[in-house]
Amino acid sequence: MFLLGFVMFRYPVKWAALNARFSDNKFDSPEQLAHTKQLGICFMVLGPFSLASVLAAKFLMASLK
């Protein structure tokens, strides 16, 4: 999740080109690129929390055995 966010934040134009391949819309407007960068930041912030929750779940399951 963190890596996806980093790619969206660092390379929003390439991310827009990739999205345009799979859809009929173009994602290269300045507003869309700004939202892509914001979403990338959000993913980079939430990435460590998702990793921590997976590790906590593994620890909990291991302790229950």
C-alpha cells in the first residue's frame, strides 16, 4: 500500500496514463493530478498502519494456538 501511494505521489502523470489505458476517461487535468498526489499521500500514511494490523493479527493468531 505504501509503494502504491509512493508511485501515485511521485509519478502522477504516469499513473494517469496507466489509468487512461484501462478506461475511456483522461486523468491528466491539473485537478485530477493534484487529487492523485493527495491520495498517494493518504496511502503512504495508511500503509504502515495496515502493516501493523497484519502483524498484530499474526501475533494474536500465534498466541491463540
